[in-house]
Amino acid sequence: MPPAKTLRESHFPAIEKRYGKTMKYWFSVMDAISEKKYPEQMKYLREKFEFSQTHANALIMYKKGSKSAQRFTTVKDYYSSIDPLQVKTIKSIFRAITSKYPDLDLVVAWNKPMLKIENRYIFGVGTAKNHILIAPWDAKTFKKFAKKFVGHKINKKTIGLPNNWVVDKKLLHAMIKESLDNQKS
């Protein structure tokens, strides 16, 4: 059983309190729009009832049969869901970082592998079909190091790398050091 905080129904008391109707009422609303696609359902709940994104998503996904937002409980589960080349590259990235910073814990959070120390996230990885996304959690670190990834796609909070990226240990080590130093101050 996933932790209670990831269960969609954990949002139900807040939905009832905030929007003033029982869950039975909200399930009947969902039944009336069940033929609509997810984006249309989301728009309907947000515009007609002023639902927050989180509450609308919890209700929609629960009615679609998804009882938990947690898809992966281990990094191994995550790896089994992606391309083997991505797995190889991501393992190399994490191995490069943890060889220098062994106190960082590799965990799954937000359905992605993350490195953290104590209760602070330091670095995360995600994937799309044709690339790997890396994300230092510290905004100052991201701003400072994004420009060092010349030729790669720089997004708002992530850096897109090819699935077969040759791991630059020195760059990753400098990025992690900066993140850790910034969190101390």
C-alpha cells in the first residue's frame, strides 16, 4: 500500500471543506462528464467550480481508477519503465555524483529518481522518449551551471541531455558542491 500522502482520496476531506459539497456530489459531477477527455474535465472543474489543479487532478484520476499518484516505489521500478540506454546513462550520472558525495541518498520522489541529504533534495533526473532531464534543485546552481551545457536544451528548471550523454563527472561534481554549499547558507 502506498503512503497515505500519495493516495488520491487523501484530498477528499479538503475538497469537501473547500468546495462545500460531499464527495458523493463530486462523483456525480464526474459521472456527468465521464465521456470527456482529461483536459476537458480539468477545465470544467477549474472554471465551473474553481477547483485547484491538485484537487481536480485527484478527483479526475480517482474516478479513472488511479487510487495513488505513486507509480514507482523504488529506483529499480523506475528503471524498468524506461529505455535501457537511459538507464545506463542515469546510473552513470548517479554513480559519478555519489562516488564523490556518498552521503547523498538515492530515492524516488515525484515518481523520479532523486538525490537528497536529510530532508533536502539536491538533484533529480527524469526522462522523455528522446532525452534525459537533469535538475539541480537549487535555483542559483541551475542558473550558474545551465550555461555550461552548451548545445543542450535548457528549460526553466531542467537541462535536456541526449540518452547517450557522456557523463561529465567534473561538471556534475561542481554542480552538486554548489548546491550543497548554497543550502548551507
